[in-house]
Amino acid sequence: MPTFLERRYMRPRERVSSREKASGGIVLLIAAAVVVACVVVMTYESAPLFEIAPGNERVSPDRALLVAQRMLPALGTAGWSEVRTLQVDPSDVPAAYGVEQVFVGRYENLADAAQQVRVTIYDAGAPENAFGLFIASRPAEWGPLAVGCGGWRTQAGGGFWAGRHYTEFDRSTVTESDPTVQAIADALAGVQLRYGLPFWAELVLPASDRVPGSFRYVAHGAVGWDFLDRAFLADYGSGVTAFVTEPGSAARASDLMDRFEAFLSSEGRVQSRPGGPDSPLLAGDFDGRQVAVFAAGPRVYGVVGSDMAVVSQMAWALVADAGVAGPISVESTVAEAADGSLLPSVDLPGWGDAAGLRVYTPEDLWEKINGRADLYLAFHMARMVFGTYSDSRDPGRFIDVYWYDMGAPDNAFGIYRAEMSSEPRSIDVGREGYATPGGVFFWKGGSYVRVEASDGSEELADAALAVARAVAKAVPDEERRLWADDLLPAEDRVAGSFGYEATDAFSLDFLNDVFRAEYRAGDVTYTTFVHRAKDAAAARATFEAYAAFFQEHGRLIRRETREGFDLVVGEVGGVVDAVVVVENHLGGVSGSNDATLSEEKAIAFARTLLSRAN
């Protein structure tokens, strides 16, 4: 009869060998020992099984310190230490500009520790905050520093902003000639991304009659109103200040208008709306000042001054500008391209035509590339065509195409260079192109094209290149060289330095649409630049603004009229610029500390301009 330990299918005991019985007993003993050991370990109070002695612990560096280390590189000057006393110091944070972290570092002269370069880097979170902090921190007397997105310099140090960071350094204890202010700035700026310019407000606030250097950003309490935050402002020769802010939506803009009306009602006087009861302008006076404000979509514009006639005149001009910038009919453009003709077909097995086609204009570009739209608008983007090519065999593999119509080759070249990666791998696509593991980028004619793959695989990189070549073939191009490439001297030019700045060249808000190239003559480096104005009067106005800048912020070394051109030489912050004007061209030499060389090179360039004009 079967029992708990015996079943019918089991062999009779007499047929089980002694060896099998012994093996089974050993297995049971081992299993019992394991169970007992587990019980003992779980119930016995003792020190941890694994314990690291305090002296042997390895603590991972704080992430903020790692970031700071990357942002404080070697100065590249012999006899100077790597960065020392590196720290992240959140105690001295300018709260108004969104700063959350401050990186502080110190470099020492190895032969004399009393000689130090102190660096402070503010992470302001966004370009407008970094720009605002840069403006607020600039000393009363300063010269331009051509690094990052804009810089200032004095004999004792300097500061600059780039992207979300504002950097300031002090070399007042340095008695040697090296490292120079420029060398320090070049080393620090070389590891920071240059982005953020131009701001959208530069395109909507009038450029005509704007006081040079007055464009600024105030994070809180602009014009003394505690309710006016995140505002861009500029001063004008007519004695008024214009401002614009973007609260985020039309509803919030309306709320801000209510705040203005409440303020004027309580602290001043609301005047009748200029132009009638349906006028978009809200006008009033307070504390001896006149103001006119209005809302346009998600933005609020305003003008402040002492004369209501002048204030309202500029305010009406802003109303007109805001009204004419209506959106282009995107729907009709896309409907015409329903067959995919906006982007060409590609000869790739398994890949279809571009889908998801859409055309973006300056009014809605931010919907697609929020955070970078302002940069494209600064280079006068007309429209952007977007579409996606997909691999029918794997929907997760796709290639996005951004085809920017920049309106002119100058603009296309400028945005291409502004976005170029630090180590591009040149390829033969368009006028000029390069490839990265994630895509292909090129410019041709008036177009700049980004072809971005969904992954960095070699196979998809080949597909992206095929797409880029197909798009490049469809881009129209008159194949004329950029006019300034031949005009700027070839001798001593640094390879790959030819570039274009649409706005605020050398951090000067009166100097726009500038081609430039870097040069090296012996130990001296400098920049030669050229700007082609719409007429001789416009070129002359920019020339006069340059001369006024020398007088206001530095010293005017020399000004003279020669046969066929005018010359002005000035020094600001230890840097000498020599500028010439020839008919509708303005150009010269910037960034050198050698006044004789700057003047000689500028005069030679003026003669080149004269020879071309004749």
C-alpha cells in the first residue's frame, strides 16, 4: 500500500544500491546546512558583509563641478596654472536674472601666486537673462570685446555673454603682459556655445534713430513698473524709450494692459485714447512722464517720454509695423504642394516621398523650432519648408528636412556659418556643406538646408546624404560668389575665418550686415570687415556712429579726409579700430592693439574699395 514516502512507481528498497543511498544522504545534509546558514544570517545582528573603509571611499564629483571644470579651461599661457579653488557658489546670485548657479575659478602665475586671474561664470538659464546681466554688469567706461555674443573690456578685465552664460574675469593683479584680456576671453569663450542672437525684439523695435548701445533686456521692474517683467528696451534720439514684452499669450497681454490702465488711474492720469474710442493705444501720464502702450497678439508694446506728441508718433509707428507683419497664407502654399513637389523624390529603395509637409513663416516658426527661431529671423528668413522621409521597412527610421528660404545668398551663408559645428566634416553638397553623425547641412543660393536623421547609424547617414543631394539639386542658385569674399584681402587671411554677421557686429548695435575675416601678421591678429549700405548716406551715418562710439567710450585718435575716402581711428578698452567709408561701403580693421598696423591695413583696404568703385 502506498505511503507518503513510497509510491507504486518507486523501486523496491532492496533494489536501491548503497552508493545511491549514501549520495542521497549527503545531498540532504548539504540542503539542511544551507537552510540553517540562511536562518542564522537573517537573525544574527552583525556588521555589514561589505564595508568600505572611509579612507578608501571614492565619491563621484558633483555634476555642477564637472560642468564648471569644462567651462574653465587652461588659459594657454606659459607659466600659468590650471584653474584652482574651483567652486560652485550659489550665495551671490543675481536673482532678477534667473541665475541658479555661479561657477568661480582662479588661475595663478606659477612664479608669483599673487598674480591671479579670477573668473566668475553665471548660469542664467536663458540667453535673454545672460544678455540682461551682461548689460547690467557693464562698467561705465568700457571697450568692445569680440568674443561670444557680446563683450566688454577694460585694462583690468572683461566680461562677455554666450547663450545662457555670462562670464566675467579680473586680471587687475597681473603685472605681466600675458595673459592679455583678449587671450583670457578667447580661452574662456572657446568652450562656450555661441547662441542667442539676435533677439526677436531687435527685429520689432525700430532700428532707425536708435541710440547706439541702448538696446537692453530687463528681467524685472522695467521703466520702474514692478509689473513689467522680461522687457526689451531701446532709447531713441527723439528722447523716448520704446519697449516690448511677450507675456506668453494674447490673454496675458490683455491682463498686462489692464495693469497699465490700473496704474495710470491710481498713480497718474489716463488720457483719452488717441485716434478715438476704438484706438489700440492706451495713453496717459505719470510723474511728469508720458506713456502710450498697446497689445498686438501675445506682445505688449510701449513708448515712454516727456512729450506726448513724440511718444504717440512713435507708438503709432509701432502699431503700423505690428499690423503689416501679417502671416503668409500657409494653407494655400501647402495645398499646392500636396503631391510632394515642395521636396523632391529620392532614389532610395524602401523610402517614399516626403510626408507631413508644412510651410512655416516668420510668424509661426517658433512652433517648430522654439528657442532657435530668433536666430533665423535675424538673417531675414522668408519661409521654411519641413517634411519627413520614412523607411517603409522600419517606421522608426526617418529623415527630417528643414529647407530655409533665407531670401539671399548672404543670409543663407550667414545662418549656415552661425550654426556650423565646431569640427565639421566637409562634404561636396551645395555651395558648401558638412556632415555629422546625425545629419547633413549645406547652403546654396538663398537657401540653408538641414537634413537630420533619426539615428547616427552609418546606413542612415548614407540615406541622409542621398536626401541632401536630391534637395540640393532642387535648390536654385545663380552660382555667383559672395561679393565680399573677393573684396576682403586674401593675404594673411586665417583659413575658414570668412563669415557674416547680420546684426550687432563686434557687439555694436549700429553695425549690421557685415562680412568679416580674421588675419594674422606675425604675432598680431586682427579682423578686416566690410559693410555695403543701401546708399552713400546710409554708409556715412554708420561711419559717424562709429566715430561717436570712440568719443563716448574711449578716445578718438585721428580723423581725416583723404582723396576718395574718410578715415577714423579710435581706441576703446586697449583695442584699436580703424574705419574707412568709400561711397556706399564701410570697412576697416578691428581688434588689434597695434594702432599703426590697423591704420595701414584700413587705408590699404580703402584703396581696394576705390579701385573696385572706379
